[in-house]
Amino acid sequence: MIEFAGVSKVFPDGTRAVDDFSMVIPAHRTTVLVGSSGSGKTTLLRMINRMVDPSAGVISIDGEDVASRPAVQLRRSIGYVMQNSGLLPHFTVAENIATVPVLSGTRRRDARSRALELMKTVGLDPGMADRYPSQLSGGQQQRVGVARGLAADPNILLMDEPFGAVDPIVRAELQQELIRLQTDIGKTVVFVTHDIDEAFLLGDKVVILREGAQVAQTGSPSQIIEDPADDFVASFIGAEKGKRALHLKETARGTVVVDAEGRTQGAITDEPVARRSA
């Protein structure tokens, strides 16, 4: 469990990125921080592993103040996946994945074996282990980044807009891969995005932020969609437009669900679930 208690961050230029933020992030779930630029979401994420230190307040993991631990030691115990993968260009795929375990004292042979296992876990052919990042596609590089984040078997995985730099098709594949991985391994994932659709797809808990990391609303995707807290949230999630503004339409073959653009999104049926899935 990660807890923020009265956390603020003011940068040297006077920018107040986070203003008195308090929240408990549950263990073994995916919590998504979503907001536009300047909402403080990435600053919150980076304060968990002390890439940024707060100006005030306390961040704790399972009751232990992160400030009480050496920053490097803390970072090596927490997985971190960033946009554009951040791979070391002169390291092979396997070497990139094994970086943290090797730095933590794991034998290179054992670290490589772990890297090959993780390649399979994230959907990469282990035969690519000795390629370099420049020989991979963008989606493959991001999968390597996820594998590297998992290499030390951390309890916590921080993901900072990790799929933002790939094309929509690859992004959808990576999102589904993360859902599958989380079902299998159950990490405490903190995911940052500016894309509300991505937040609703991935998040067990979604936190919508205003400027200065002020919480506009938090809850499950269903809770937020069904009951936006205010006009800001309703506008941010597109409650009155596009695919979330749904209405029923009668057709010759029955009732269908249509979005604000007139596109059919599904059909109304009285069939039992068991029969539909048979």
C-alpha cells in the first residue's frame, strides 16, 4: 500500500506542481492518475521512488516513509516504465532487462535467465535477446521496458505514459498485454496517462486530477462514468459527447445502442448471459 499524506511539491522556479495531496493507493491493483498537462500526475508518480522529493508531507509504502530509505536502494526495489522505453542503446535486449538485477548483485548468468523468462512473459521471442534496441520496433521496445521494470520482481510498478509514443494499434496491443500481465502477477501498479479512455480501460481505481494535483474525482471507471462529480469531470470524460453519450434506437431487427456520432455500439438482447457466451 502506498500512502500520500499532505504532500506538496514546489519547484525552484516557484511552480506548485502538487498542493496538499493525500490519498491511499491500494495494493495489488492498478491505480491510474489521469489529467491534462500541469495536473501534477507525473510529479506524484516520481515522488514514490524519490526521483522527485516532496517539499512537504510524507509518502509511505506499507507504513515506511520513503524518505527513510536511500534513494538508489528504493528505486531498485520499484519497477519503473517510462515513455519511449528509455532503453540503453549499447546494451542488448537481455542486458537491458537484466540491468537492475545485475546492479543489485545477481549473477549475470542468472539475470540473463530471468530476462529470457520475462521476454516470454511480455510477449517477446527470446530469440531476440541479443538484438539491440535500434533493431526493434517501437512496440517491441516498450515490451522490453515493461520486462525491465519487472526484472527485480518488484511489488510496485510505476508506469509513466508508457504507451504514449506508439501508434494506436500497437498501443491497444500493449494495453491488453498489461491487463493480462496484471491478472497473472497482481502488482501494485501506478499508471500515469492523459488519455481518459486508457485510464478507464486499465484502472481498477481512477484518479482525475485538476491543476496542482487537486483531486476532481476518484473511483472505479463505472462509478465515474455513471456519476461525474461536477461539470469539470463530466467534460473531461466526455460524458455528453462521443461514445459515452449513448441512446437507444429502434431498428427493424430490434433495439441498438448508438453514440452521439450516430455509430452503433451494441445491441439490446434478453438472452441469458450463458446462452450468449455459449
